[in-house]
Amino acid sequence: MKVTRGGITAPKGFLANGMAAGIKRSGKADLGLIVSQVPAVTAAVFTKNSIKAAPLLVSMEHVRSGKGRAVLVNSGNANCYTGAFGLKCAQESAELIADLLQVKSTDVLVASTGIIGKRLPYNKIADAVPALVKGLSNKGGLKFARAIMTTDLKLKEIAVQVHIGGKAVTIGACAKGSGMIEPDMATMLGFITTDAAISLKMIRRALSKAVDHSFNSITVDGCMSTNDMVTIHANALAANPAITQQGLDFQKFYKALEFVCVNLAKKIVLDGEGATKFLTIHARGAANPVQAKKIAKAIANSALVKTAAFGSNPNWGRVGAAVGSLGIKGINEDAMNISFSPFNKKEIAITVKLNLGKAEATVYTCDFSYEYVRINGEYS
């Protein structure tokens, strides 16, 4: 496997574009589109928040067929808590793109990110969409990545290539997210493209597992969003032998996909609002994987642990208290070993070893700084 360039348009047959439609008051790019030139096997995962934004409701319905051609994304407005009006906007946005591309509306997924509770200026999207489609390009990945940013300070994209069945298979991706980040999922959007030939069953399995080990293993502030989703489109243009079952080819594809997802997930944490430190939390010796992740998340979401990291203060008592707050039977002073890497570095590792079993989990997070409070206090 090798890292390559091009982001979401690195795989064969994918086009993208991004532009300013006037949704953001800043005038920055706020509307993006990804298109596969041929039908693609499509899968997605969504936030577990019981309050889901209108575009997610539409996309959840459309992705059921397992087929897709495009994803339309706007930033600057979440189109959430907007009732029937918001739902109509999301549906009509998909229909607009479908008409211009001459595909079914169910072949189009939609996503939004930004401020919750404000009406989406749909007319601005409708006016901009023709130019957005006209400007589609196989070099448009960077424009798309810029268009989906909100409080992000840095672009987040990657592409890798791996050989499967003698054919070069490429996976490209980009994501946005820097705050309101909590597993299941985080306040983030992630879009993955690949020219691999793979069945719907196997791509769903690969995406679910990769997301669990990446986007569902990060947290910035423990706040779950209403708009999160990760999509993947596979158009088979690499012409590799179709991956339809477990085996070496599937493992190669999965490892490349997991690498892409973990890379983007770490970039989201590193770009956390006001973040000055990157924390890796290891929980080892747990009774089972679920318990291990629960322990790691408790440490990662502790405001006291995160502020200690900001102050370069290796206060192990705060880590022990976070684990103890879970009330897990068998955890006590004698059954827990806590260790740190140097706390004065930008990257910190915290490891907790228990004697409950052999399971382990890793969660990534960042510190809480003065800047985090300022950003979220002013965000509106």
C-alpha cells in the first residue's frame, strides 16, 4: 500500500467540485459535490443521535438500495431542527442534482454541516447547483474538501493505492470536523471513494469495522452531533476480481480502508477546536472489547484529564477517578496500573492496565484549552 495524491478524485471515474453559494456569511466555499461517472456500490453509516438532521433522514432512505452516483454537501447550515421545510429542502436538493446528472434521485445522498436550528437558504443552493455540476473535474477533490469545512482549521484528505488481484485499487477520502466530536459518530462528515470492485455485503462490513476503529474511536468534547455520516462509493473501474467474500483480497482492501479512516480520524482530533495536545488512550486487560472502549472513552472524555493535559500536569488520580466512575466490578486501586508518556510533549499516551481479561481498545482525543471555550462561546 502506498499513499498517493488526489483525495476523493484519486480513484478512477470520480469527479468533484466545490464553490461558494452564499450560505456562509464569510463568503467562503460552502457547497460541494462528488460524482461517480458510473453506478457505484454505496454504503453509509450515520450518527446514533436520536435527533437526526433532515439530510440524514433523506440519505438513510436513499442508501438502502446500495447503489449511488453522487453526494451533495453544504456547510454553514446544519438543516437540523427545521421541520418539514428542512426535509423538503433536503429532498429537493437531491432531486436537483439527479435531474442535472440524469440519474435517479435515490442515487444522490445529501449532507449538511453548520449551525443547528436555522432555515437552510435553499434558494442559494438551487441557484448554485448548475454551476457546481458544470465545474465537476477529476482534479476537484481539493475544492470539495474546502467547501465542507466549518470551524476546521485544516483540510483533511488522503488517498492510498493497493494491489488486489494484480490490479491497482485506489481509495480516496476527505472529512471535516473539529468540535462536538464524540464516537457514534462524531460531529463530522466523511466521504470515501474507491474504484474497487466489491459487493455491497462486503463493503458494508468493511465500512462498519473501519469506522468503529477510527471515527468511532475519537472524541474531542464528548458531545454527539445530529448530522454525522460517513459514505463510501465503489465503482469497480479498477477491474480487480470482485471482492465478494472474506479472504486475502478483502483483507488487503480492508487494511487500506482502515488506514484511510484512522488517518482522517486523527486529523480531526489534531484539528480539535483550540487543541494543543494529541492524546492516545490505551485501555488494556479489560474483560471484553466493549468494556475496554468504555474505559478508554471515560478517560478521553474527562474534562479534568483533558485540562491536566493542557497544563502539562500528569495527574494520574484524575485518570483513576475516570475509570472508577464507571462502577465496573473488579476495578480497584490494586487492580489498576496507570502510566504516562511525557506530558510536556505535543503527543501524549496514557495507558491503563487492568487484570480483568485480555481485551484492549485505543481512543484518540485532545486537550481542553482556553481557546476551546472561546470558540464555542462565540459560535452562532
